[in-house]
Amino acid sequence: MNQSFCLIDAPRFAAAQHQGRVRFLIDVRSPAEFRAQHVAGARNVPLDQLNPEQLVAQLKSEGLHSGDELYLLCQRGQRAQRAAEQLQHLLPGIQVVEGGTEACVACSMPLNQAASGVISLQRQVQITAGSLVLLGCILGTWLHPGWYGLAAFVGAGLTFAGISNTCGMALLLARMPWNR
């Protein structure tokens, strides 16, 4: 697929925001991740709820004109790139912030941060995957060797996630009520 969006590193993005050139900033993480911490001025449109046509129409009604830049970010950049792929045929001038919110934190950008301790989606995946592997090993040892298959299934899923850059467990966890 021909990529028609640009990657912008966090220091250049921070400079653009400081100069007031960032008018349209979308964070595509889950609502819980967004509430926990986000770049000041960002609007939350979770990737799993993204409707490209509706978002573009809404942004245009808010003053987005041809030639304006739309900035996208997530935790590290992968989800923002997937959102850009969905939007690129409708809107030129999409900028994906490389390194996402983590890189913005490293650049000391202004953030809005919740006082409560929300667990990030990545940590939820790690906790869930680790618990399932441990459970499979315990049940395989004490009940029936067939339970080792649970650990193998989770391991295969994590391997696929690493190769494809798509994590089914993260997609599932993002839909859970506590992440809404």
C-alpha cells in the first residue's frame, strides 16, 4: 500500500505544538489509557471506534481545511499508523507522532494526567498473558497434561503479535468495560 501520511518525531511535534501549529490532535488509544495520561490538547478517538468518514466530516465542520495537518498519536505509534492508513484516502496531511505518548513524555511535553492508577493496555496484556501461561502450567502439572496447551496457545499468540504487530489480546482487552 502506498503510504500518504508522514511520520514526525516527538521533538519536531513538540516544537510545532509549542508554536501553536497543532490544531487537530487525535489520540487513538483506549479511553482508559487516554484518561490516565495524554498530551494536552488531544482528543480521544479510540482506534476500535474509528469511523474515518465521520471523523473527517466532524473535523471539517470544526475548521479543518485542505492543507491543514491532522496529528495522530497512541502509546508508541503503531495504532496511530493503523488509524492513518484508514484516514489517508480521505485526508492529506496526516502526521503520525513517532514513539507516541511515550516519546512526548520523554520530550517533557505538557500532559494531562489522572490521579488514579490506570493500568496501561500493554501492562494488561502482560498480566493476562503471564497469568494464562502460569495457569496452564499449574493445571497441566496438577490436573491433566492437556492444560499445557493453554500455555502453548498464549505463546503462539504472543509470537504472532510480535511478527504481525497486531495483538488480538490487546484488541480484546481494549473492549473490556474497565477500558471504556
